[in-house]
Amino acid sequence: MIKLTKINKIFADKHQSFHCLKDIDLTINQGEFTVIAGPSGSGKSTLLNIMGMLDKPTSGNYQFDDNDVAKFSSNKLADIRRDKIGFVFQAYNLMPVLTALENTEMIMEFSGVSKKERKQRAIETLEAVGLGEFKNRFPAQLSGGQQQRVAVARAIAAKPLLVIADEPTANLDSQSTESLLDLMVSLNEKLGITFIFSSHDPRVIERAHRVIHLQDGKVMRDEQLENVTAGQPQAAMSS
Amino acid sequence: MIHKLALRNLLRNKRRSSLTSVIIVFAFSMMILFMGLSDGGHKAMIDIGVRMGLGHIIVQHDSYSDDPALQHLIAKPEQVIEQITQQYPTLTAVTRLRVDALIQAGRHGVALTISGVQPNKENQVSAIADQKAIIAGQTLPQFSQDQQMQRLGGIVIGETLAKNLEVRIGDTVTITAKPASGADLARSAFMVAGIFKTGLHEIDTFWAEVPLTSLQTLLEVPNSASQIALYSQANPETLAAITQQLTTALSDYDVQPWQTAAPELYSAVTLDAAGMYLLMLIVYVVVAVGILNTVLMSTFRRQKEFGMMIALGSRASTVSKVVLLEAVYLSAFSLSIGLALGLWGHYHFATEGLNFKEVFGTAMEAGGVLLPEKFYSILDTSKLTLSVLFVFLLTIIVTLIPAIRAGHRSPLAATQDA
């Protein structure tokens, strides 16, 4: 699904430059439940941003579904993000003026899903994340955990192939974290959605099938864990 | 959903949106009010101006403007009038003969303009010596019907002139002028039939009117006139077209619209209209700055949201539409209220009128015309519609750049701290 070859990312201005990602080679297959772990500043978020097509690498090749991402226009990239990728951001990033239901419907509206269908799917998804009764509340009326669940509902309601989550549990308490992880594992197992997290939270890492350790912009270790569910992908390419 | 987003974003900062809205409502309603009063004022100025010995259209001898001598009169004016009224039956035509003369009473003498008029016709179109302006005595038509007063021809003179000559109703004055034959000066006695007051110094001091036939006889120019004045109820555009057509049809004559015949009046109206356009410009700037300020503040604080929408797969155009819609909604709402308030104010002044003297304590003179104490608001619907459309267009124009910029936010903004 995702194949990164010799990916480099350098942030530079007039005075200095910072080599954030160094020759990353990585393949993520459909249905994986992968965590990218590493200390702050190791390049986790930058790598996720590149995989999510929010940012472009300075050099290297990124293949998504066997297509060279560098050749896509900004509108094509937007269409892929809309139709194939769901995002869960650390800071939830819900639209404050829309209710939980409307936030969940938003991406489907961008995709042109009919009003009736998107409302039904949004309600079902919100119920699946345990927020059916909160669907008409605005983000400010929800707790952090509930907001993150809405963000997850928004990410999965459009039935993406891939969900990218940048430290989704960073702002959550233990109970919310466990509940969110249960939900994501369940979605991965039932729907085969590929999950890629960035996290250094041990509770997240212990649920993963695969953990890619990143340090100073390099892949230090790529390990397959034992909790791989039957039917889930086995292959992973080490750097 | 983009409509919902736009509306709710406007309500997100109620104070800012309300303040912008109030400014636009106030500016736009004031603009409508002033537009109506300005157009009403102009109409009053023109109406009263053309009735001060002028006309909407003036027809005169080709050389009269350059040399207003008795050699440059219209011969057989009734034939010209017939030609005009056959083509334009709605026009009212009056014939006038004017000459500079000397008026004397006892030891007093004043140089002035004598206007020979058709009393019954002139009385319908002129404001100089009509029933309202006469403060003593009678109008010329009333005088001509009064058999007891028929010893002499009647004359109506201005209030100041009457004071200067020390004459009263029934007194005799002598008019001296040079006749067309160029012979010795001709004299004729007239009885003061009426004294008028227009409020205009020039008219009240140096103007007198006598029956046309009396003056033709005195000047030895039977069946001749200095000018044919045409009056119309048509709108300015139709009037301009009529003037144009008459210019072609009466190629041997000089056909002048009131704008040419009374340049001071035209300048006053134009200057006042320019003031109105300046006010409209200020309103447009206020609306543009108000909308731009709201949109800029609003978009500046929502960079992360725009980035998030892009990150989630929204097209740039969708984000831009949200921003544009916010401006359009704010503008539409404010303009609707402003329009309603402005029209309400216009209705009040269109029915009740604005009493200028009551408000400013004095009557106002402009372009050689004393404005009526009260005038009424008149709204040109096409001008109003254009203003509304222009403000809408302006809203879109000033919002376009912030909207496009919002649509081109990097999706990375979604991942950054607000």
C-alpha cells in the first residue's frame, strides 16, 4: 500500500537547515496496525505527514497504491486524502462550529455522498465509537476523550483504506486511551483498515502488530510483534 | 454544509459580526436617505429653476445667445410652436419677449429686464409672478379681466423694485426702451397690477413682466418673440432625447436644454450630485473596509481550521467558498436591514417632505434658485438597484483574496498548534 524509498526531509531557512528524515525505506501493507515509535524530535510526525500526503519529501520516492505521489496535483492529493485516508490528529482538530454528527459527516460531504446516506453512516459510526447520544453536541460540549472519538469517527466514517493517527492518545486519560485503542483494533480486525500511529505510549505499542522505531530521522528497528491477528498482514520490510 | 459553516462562523464572534453589520446598516441606510433627498432636492431645484423665467427647453433665434438684440427674434413664433406641439403634444409652450429697459416712477428710475409674457399661459408655468408669488395686487391674468383697471396695461414688479421706485398697487410707471426700428426711445405707461416676491434678489429688484402684446407694440416687433420656452413632465432621459430631436427638427433655431440655458443651475445640481457620489463612495469604502476587516480577522484566526479542511480532502475552492459565503451573508443581512431602514426613511420624507427652513433656519439658494422650503425624497430605483448590486460585487471583490488565500493553506497547518 505504502512504499517509501530513500525518503529525506530537510527543513531549511536562510540561516540553518535540519535533516529530519534520513534515507527512510519502508513498506506498509494493507491491514497493518503499525506504530511508529520514537522520542520527541525523532521525525515521527514528519514521516506521518509525508505518508498522509500533507507534506512532501525533500528527496526520495513515495508510492501509494503503486502510484508515484510526486506526480499528483494538489487537487488529486486532496482527493486521495478524502477518499482513502482518514486522519486523527493529536489535538482532535474538530470544526468547533459543527456538531459531532456534522463533523463526522463532513468528509463524506466533500466526497459527494448523499445527505441521507452520510447521515446514516455518521450516526452508525458515532454509535460504534460510543457517542450516539452525543451526536448533536458541539466539540466544546464534549470531553477530550469524546472529542478524540469524534475525530476517529470522522476518520473512519468515509471508509478509508488507511487511518493515520498522530499521537492520538497524548491528551487522553487511561480509560479513554484503552477505550480508543479497543475501538481501533476492532476496526482493524473487522474492516481491515490499515492503521499507522505515531506514539511513544507503551499502551499503544503493546497493541501494535508492528513497531517501527525511529531515532534522529532514521529507522533504528522494525519489529513484528506477536499480537498479529490471524488474517492480518505478515510482511514488513526492515530498513 | 458550507452554508452552515459560513453562517455559524459569522455567529462565532457575534460582537465583531454585529459591529460590522451595524456600521454597514447605518452607512447604507444613510446613503439611501441622502440619495432620495439629494435627488428630491435636485428635482426641486430644477423644477423651481425652470419656472424662474426659463423652461426645460428654450428655442430662440440662432444668433440670440450671442447678441440678444431685437433683430434676432423669432418671427411668427406660433408657427414654430405648432411644429413643436404637433410632434410633442405633451409639451407646454410659452412665448416671451425680453428687453433691457428703464422703469421710472416719479423721480426714481431703475434699469431692468422687462419680460413680455402671455399672461394666461405664463401663469401656468412660471413661479415669478404666479398666485403664490404675488404678495400684493393681482397676477397679470387677473388684472386683464378686471375691467375697472383697464385704463393702462398692467405690470407686475418685484418687491424690492417696488420699494426702490416707491410705488404701490395702482400706481403708474413708465417703461422706456429702444424699439426695433432704431428710432428714438419708445415709452409706455403701465399700471402696477401686482407685486411679487420670489426671494431672489436679482428677480425681485431687476425684473418686471408685462403682457406680450404690449411689449411687442412698444418695441415695434409685432408677432415676434425672444424665446419659446417648453415645459415637460418627462424624465430627464426622455427630455434629453426630445431636445436632441428638436435640435435636428428646428435646425434654423437655437434649441437649448435648461442645462445650457442656465449653466449656474446646472453647475449647482452637478456639484450637489458630485457630493452625493462622494458620500456613496464613502459608504462603499465603509462597507468594503467593514467586510474586509471581519473577513481578515476571521480568516487569520482560523488558519488551522482551513488547513484541517484541506488535510481532510476539501478542495481549495470549497474553503474559499466558505469564506466568500460568510462575507456574502454578512453583507446580504446588513444590506437588507440597511435597505429596509433607508426605504422607511425615504418613505417618510417622500410623503412628509423635509422642511429645509425648519431644519436649517433659513431658506437655501443654489444655482440662482431659491429652493422651496419643503422638498420631497425621490428614489431612482435603477440607481438604488445598481448601488445594492455594486455593494454585493464589492463584498465579493474585497473577500476574494482572503478567500483564495484561505483555500491555499497548507494542509500541514492542521498539524500545527493554533
